[in-house]
Amino acid sequence: MTAAWHISGLNDVVVRHDSGLPAHLPGAERIGLGTEAAPRTLLVTVPGVGKFQARNGDDVAIQLEESANPEKVRLLLSGIIRAALIHQRGNIPLTGSALVSKGGRAIVLSGFSSSGKSTAAYELTRRGWMLLADGIVQINCVGNKAVAMPSEECILLWGDACERFGIEKGSLTRHRTGLEKYEVPVSASHNPATISLIVDFGRDMVSSSVPLRGGERADTLSRLSFRPRLIEPMRCLEIHRQMAARVALSTRMHLLGGARSKLVGDIADQIEELVQ
Amino acid sequence: MSAPIVLLASYPKSGNTWTRLVLQALMKGGPVALNELNGDFHGFPRRVLFDDIAPINAADLTPDEIDEWLPDVFAQFANEIDAPIFMKTHDAARRTPSGKWFMPPDNVHGVIHLVRHPFDVAVSYAKHMGKDVDWAIDVMGRENEMVTLGRDRLPPPLHEVIGSWSQNVCSWLSGSPYQVTTVRYEDMHESTFPTFQKIVAAVGFVASDARIAMAIDATRFDKLREEERAVGFRERPRASEAFFRSGKPRSWEGLLSDTQRAGIFESHGKVMERLGYKADGSYLPLSEATFS
């Protein structure tokens, strides 16, 4: 399988096929299932799919097995490999969705899986917001401003969310065979945007609305990074901390807990009020 | 302890939460606030663990694909921790589609297997889920029952294959590769101290009798009920009025019809007898129950 692959939002990265990827990285630390890291390098090996190596923030090499499922290849490239590249660049791959208002203000909705981020993001697009990213948001700093980088034009929604929004599923692309998860096209922006607010959807069912202050902000950015366990073994901890501190200083952050138990319209109202 | 995971395994509503509270009070040396009870890597915390260690998030995988990676996720996790941990599960002892045990035996120190008379389970499970008892009886009879899974969405907790009540109980009673200590809920109530002594010994704790007594007292049902009433309990499902209800054995009395009791015994009688549970809702005293 030698199809061309790309990494969304990282247009300078060329994914090359390399039939000679090593079984292990010299001196690497095993940090997860089939995942090992060395300085500024990550190697992921998934039986039945292949090997994936991300290095120095701009180099991706893959060695796919004959039977590799293209959906899994795409998931690995758009997930852990993309996150590794962003970490290696010293930027933050924040789990969540980013949107930009008509006035050019960007927000990032972050939090653990199932916290309601994508559903709220979709509701905001119905109110005129444009999508910047969904899944992993690349955040960096330009001067003293935190910036969200564009990468996706679709929001992933589960079938039940599509039904609640009255979206006709028949015309949508399934994210994966066998899963009732759909790629819903929305109005998207292709330009980096300054972040005015990062919302943490929390992990509790308990309703809360609390501004995050001081050190809490940088800690939250680290915790909500995609696969924070990659950071230290790739020797990216120092640059990560510096970037998290800069982002924390340059944008507001807010904990909005219990989103799953609220009406999505109410959540969107709250977010829009917070942005004002 | 070379294998750091202690499994607390049970069919739902069989005393798992109470046992976790006692063990955590024991470790802490004092009462544990209800909402400080950690998730013991069950439900949503298990999903967070999976997403942290696996190369693809659970939300992008099918249940079979998640199951296939779970044993390796647990093994990786076990290799990273330096102190024993409790892990709650409602899964039956089971193998993944490719034949691996879903919890790697090499990483499991032992299993505390909690069982409860199915009459009480039916009543408690129905209340817990905000359904009627016939619903619970039906679910308890379903072979290979899988909970918390929807095709059109991935709920926060990862799915569990709990099987039928009989299937779940039998899977832990015999044939699994683990060191299993089976404990009846009824004995936890009626012979509380010796039963928890047995649990404490099985998990490998060294604790004085006074400390065990303190942990038991700190988690008395009346205290738990009062605390839940005052501050709530985050593990209570939205459909349930209260997590801690009666808590007593034979709480089915007055709530199950003759037909419902007969139906449960018809489906699960053979396994009930192995645990000393009788068709009239009574049970053999601990001294006569063999769990064979």
C-alpha cells in the first residue's frame, strides 16, 4: 500500500513510505501500546497496520502492512502521529475543537472524550461561528498572542447527535466502517486566529462555571494535550512548559463542567456570554 | 506484590462500591468522603486509561477492537505502577475475540469476587437503572449481555460484557486463571468483621483488627445514605433516586411476585445453589455454603 497520505493542518509535512523502519528506536522508552519514544522521535507499531515514525516535527515515515486498514492508517496519522509532530514543534496539540467568530475571535473547546465538545462546536457553527479544527487543535504563540491553527472542515458527530440536530445522515461520510459516527461538513476558516478563550469541559457530571487562574491554566493545557505521556520521553518537556506558560498568560481559560447533562443550546449560550 | 492489580469483580449491585469504600478507608486510615471514592479504573476512568495508553482513542474503535487492545493496555499500566491498585469490574471473566484473557493473569494478584442473592440483585438493579423489575430479570438472563454500549454513540464508560447473572458468577467461580476469593453480600452484612478480614487477607493487606473495624464503621450504610442525601454521589445514575437504598439482604421482600421469583430460580437455580441461595429467597449460613 503506497497511497499518498497527508497530515491535516501540517501542510509542510510529507508522509513518506520507508520499508526499512526499525523494530525499535535505539535507547527508546516504551510509553504505550506499541509506542516508544526517543528524543524528538516517536515510533508506533500496530500489528496488522504497520509502523509509523514521527521525527523532528516535520518528518513522517510509514511502513504499512499489505492488509493495513486505510481507516486505521488515517486515524493514526491524524491522531497520535500528528500530536507527536506538534509536540516536537514545541506547540500544543490540545484535545478539542476550535472555532472563530465573525469578528475574528477564536475559542477552543477542550476536555476529555465524550464531554460534549463537538456537539457544542456544531451548535456554535449553526450560530455563525466557523470551524478551525476538530479533534486536535494545534496551538502556538505569535508574539504575546495564543493562536489556533486551522486543520479540519468537518465536525465528527455521533448518530444520536446528528438526529438531535436534524441532520440527514444518509448524505454524510461515516468516520469509520461499523461506527455510527459521521463527518459533518460545516463552514470553516482556513486562517490562524488569535484565541480569546479556552473552555475546559471538565470530566465531572457536576455543573460548574469557574474561571481558571494562574498555574491552573498551564496545568490544564498540559493535562488536555493529546497524549501528554509523549512529551517527556520525546524530550519536549521544557519547550512544552514554556509554550503552556505563554498560552496561559495570553488567553482566558474557563472550566465549564457538566455539559453533557445540559441542553446544547444553553451550553452555547454560556460560551458566547463568556466570549463577550 | 509482583502482580499489582487486585480485581473487585461482581455482577452489578452486588456490593462492589461498599467493598471499595471499606478498602479505601482502610488504606486511608479514616473515613473516605463518598465523592472522594476513586473510580478504580472502572467506567469512564477505564476509558481515560485506554485513551492514554492505546495508539487510537476508544471513540474511534469498535468494541471488538477495544477488547483486543484492552489486555495490553492493562499490562502496560501494570508495568508502570509501583503500588498495588484495585480495579473494579462488572465484566464476566472472559477472553477477547482472539483468545486472550481481557485482564492479563500475570498482572492480577487476585480477585475479590462479590456475589449477592439474585432476588436482591434484580430489585436493586431495577431501582439503580430507573426501570421495572421485569426489565432487570430479563437483563440478568441474557447471555453475553453487554452494557453501556450504543452503536450510535460511545458513552463515557467503556463497554463491559457482563453476561447473564449465572454466566457472570460462574465465570469467576471456576475456570478462570485467577486466584479468586468469593464473598457473599449477605455475609458481608451478617458476619461483617470476619468477612472483611477474609477480604483484607486475600488482597494482601496487613491491617490490625482495630483498623478493619474502623473502616467498617466508617462505611456503615446509614452513614453512606445520609452522606448521599446531603451531598449526592457522583456514581448514581441519573435515572436512580438514590445509590444507597436499603442495602440489606432480603430487601426483595414485598417487591418480587411469586412469578418473578420462580422465573429467576428457573433461569439461575443451578448457580444459586452453588452459592447457597435458595428458591424461597433465603440462603445457607456462611458455615454451610461451599461456593463449589
